[in-house]
Amino acid sequence: MKYKVESIGAEFSNKAISDFEELLEARAAGGYKFHSVFQVTQPGCLGVGQGTTTYLAVYVKD
């Protein structure tokens, strides 16, 4: 089984949702099935400043 993990950002506008649909369709055309999405947070530089949050999509291919 192969896995593909990629950042899909943290924006949830209508355009971002449409773009995500297109991404899912492109991955499916490449033989990958959507598995899950999870949130990750990266702390600010040297622990100072505001951290960033994004979402990662996971796909699997048999």
C-alpha cells in the first residue's frame, strides 16, 4: 500500500472547497483513494510568535 500526504491549507471559502474537490478527483484519477484529513500546528519561530495551523489530506493506493 502506498500513501500520499499533502497540505490542503486551512481556508474554507467556496473557492477553496471547489479546489479541494478538484484535488480529490485528480488523486482518484491517479489511483489514490481519499483516507482522511487531520489538523497540524507548527509553533512560531524559536517558540516566539504566532504558530500556523493547516490541514493535511491522506490518500492511499493499493
